[in-house]
Amino acid sequence: MQHKAHKIIVSEAIFTGTAMSPFDGFVAVRDDTIVGVGPRSEMVSFTGPSTETWDVGNRLVMAGFHDFHLHLFLGAMFEGFCQLTFGHSEEATAKMVAEYAKDHPDEEWILGFGWHHIRWPGQTLPSRHSLDQYFPHRPVVLLNEEAHSAWLNTAALKKLGIHRDTPEPPFGKIEKDEDGEPTGFLYETAVKYVIEAFSFDEKVKTRLMDGMLAKTASCGITSVSDMLPLPGYTLGDPAFYRGFEEKGKLTTRIHFLDVLDGDLERGIRFRERFQSDKLQFSGLKQFLDGVPLTYTGFLLQPYSDRPSDLGGTIYEPHVYQRWIEDADREGFRIRLHACGDAAVRLGLDLYEHARRVNGVRDSRHTIEHIEVCDPSDFHRFANLGVIASIQPEHLTSGSMDTHAYLDRLGSDRSRFTWPIGSLQNHKALVAFGTDFPIVDLNPMLGLYRAVTRKHEDGTPPSGWNPHEKISLAHALLHYTKSPAYGNFREHDLGTIEIGKKADLVVLDHNLFEVEAEEILETDVWMTVMDGEVVFEK
């Protein structure tokens, strides 16, 4: 006997992810599972007296978005404290912090996020002095947009014990003035010195997490890969996430990573403890390089505007080789941050080495970001079964208007920046995410960027490297089906098929029938996760 559905969504546009265009029909859900998909004529057999039926017209129904690369708790902090993205100078940003502090007199630490000196006149690094005039005694810690640097006042430096003789960690820098005193600017792994400022009590953590889950649901995101480790530090706590899961409050599935650092015991414990369908340990992550914009990306040929510099790696290649060989042998999946073309090649070489030593297995290792890739490496992704994890919204960070990438890489190399189309043509599995909170969480931005390679204002007219554009259908698959595969969840997530989890999103437009520009105006109309409505407009 066929069980009746609890919910049925009917639409003229259902994109299952098993075909490249939507069809007119229905999706039937019972409990947390999809029990029927098909043309309207078959709907009647799923309909019972207590079935809720929603006819959503021509709105697009699809599998929930699966963000393959974000920083969940860092994002929660970005959302929950002083937001500085629009501070247009050092002085203006310091003033924004002062306004925030006035409204939050009880917070011991003044925390802010999202500033970036690259957007300020002269691009000068900030110092403690501009903050000290407003905050002689309250400690202030401001993380920059990429979370790779921090700006502190004197009170914070004192409270954290950072002084002229504080040792600089490998690949980290404590900026000093001409007298050798810290200026209040910490770079890369030196940011780990501010972690004390982020130890919140349960009440604050719960407020931050509630806000973050409301945001993911409103963006139609039903699964994420939480890239916990940042340069030199980790934010987020799987045990805290589990508390949300136990209370039935986890409205997005979390696949979290731990740091790849040679200590596999921690990863083994995580793997044993976190294996539910809503909260899973999913592998180990490490940074190979930084980013080309700040000359920390590792390149095959020198920077065009700094001919003596190739960038470099955080650790020596032989260190990565040992860590990856050991982790791969233990069956761990590995994800490597690699932005420069030399870092991408090194990542592929490291995976190839592990495969040679440990044998071929279904490892689903990934390379993250791939801001630039040498074309001779495109085919290696498919050959080695390595996933290309790309965040299309990063296209805006320096390629499309400021031409910083043309300056850094020159015109020949910059043709191969964010090479989504080329990787796809070479049969690489491409998985999309955002890198939130480094850029916005809204998947519409990434879809628009991948399809047009333009800014919101339509520039450049034909798109940045237009040969790298992809179709809307492919972009949707890279945001749903590919990340599900990337997290070993293809059996229950990523497409609308009978037997899979009822993780669904309804958009307020049918993206297949609108101009590309309208993708940006499209909102999520409803999000269903595990068969429950977790957001509706």
C-alpha cells in the first residue's frame, strides 16, 4: 500500500537536477523523505485527507542549496556584532565602531568585522591610534573582511599581552612602528593571538547561532561545509552544534572540517562521534598559500607587478606531503586552500603522490578557490578524481573592476582566473560555495556571477573572461548535486528524487525564464529542510 504524502508542492517549473531543464509536475513529501516526483496526473495517488498541497505557480522548485565552502561561526559573528564592510576610510570605520560601542555598553570586548583597507584611500594599513581616541580603556578587536588580519587598539594589545617582544608565528606578522612597538595590525597566522576575545558564554553563542541559522534558511541553504580552520586558528565548535541538533534546532546540515596538522587522533575522534545525517565530520583542511591580491598566492611565474616575487607556501612541501600521505592512508578526505597556479599544481601533485603511495580510492579530495590555474593542469582534476571547489562571488574581489588581477598576473595568465568553464569542459567536478562571511551568503550572487561573469551594473559588458561562463543549469548543479557528492551525500541529498531527503527550495522566479540580471532580484520564497518548512516569505 502506498503511503499518502504529508506535503505536496506543485509547480510548472521543477528542476530535479537529474535533467538539464525544469518540468511541470509535483514533489510529494512524507515525514523527511521525498516519496513521489512526476507529472500532475500522478499526484492523486499521493493525496490523502490530511495532505497539504501548495501550488506555487511558475516558481522554480529545486533541491536545497548546498554551500560547499563557508565559515559558519565566523559568519555568525560577522552577523552578530559591528559590521564594517561599508567603512570608507580608517577614520570613518573607527567612528562606526564608536557608534556601535555606545549602543552596547555591556560588551566587555568591542568586536567588529568586515573592514578592508584595500577599499580605503591610499590603501594604508590602520593603526591602534585611530581607535585609541575613542577607546582609551575598552579593548577593541576588528577582524578584516577575509579574516586574515586584525586591527586592535592599545587596550586590546595590553589585555592580550601582545608587545614588542611577542614572537611572530610562522607565516604571521605583528606590524611594528619605527620604535619597534606593535601598531595594532596583525596579519595571517598572528591573528591567533586575538582568539581570547572570541570566547563567548553559552547565551551569546546561542544568539549568534540562531541568527546564522535564520540567515541560511532565508537563503535556501539546507546543507553546508563548515571550513572551521582559519590561518592559525579555528572558530566554531561541533559539540555546540550538536546541542542545536539535539534540541531539533539545526535547520541546515553541517559537514565540518578539522585542521590538517599531522595530529590524526582528533580527526579520528571527530569521525567516531559525529556521523548523524545533520551533523557530520567530513575531513581535514589546510592552507597551501594566501591570495594573489596581497602577493601571498603561490605562482609558477613571478608577479607581473613584483618581478622578484613568486609568493610561497605556508609550510614546506615535504611537510604537506607527510601529513597528506598519513591522512589519506587513514581514509580522511582532505581539502587544500590553493589560490595561485603553483599552489593548485602543488595540491594536485600532493594528491597524486598519496594515490601512488596508498593506492587509488574514492577519496574526493578537493582544491579550494583556484583563483588562477595553469591550463596544463585542467585535465588532472578529473584524472585524479579531485573536486574543484570554487566560490564564483570571489570574481568580484579584484578581477572585474579594479583590474588588480591584470596588474598581479598580466593579461596572459589572468585569462585563467576562476576557470569554471574550462574545468567543467575538462570533466572536473565543480562544486560551488560562497566562503561566507568573506563574501555574501546569497546563492543568487554566485549563480549570476558564474552565468554572466559581470558586476551587478552589467560591467564588463561581455563579462570577465567570457569563455569561462557556464549555463544556468550547470550553475544550479554545482550548487546542489556536486556539493552533495563532494560530501559523500549523493545517496540522500542534492537532487529531487524518490527516497532522498526532503530538502527543497522554492524561488520566487523561474530562473530559466528570466533575463540573467533578474537572478539578482530573485528571492527564496520557501525553504523546506527534512520535510519541515524552515523559512517562508
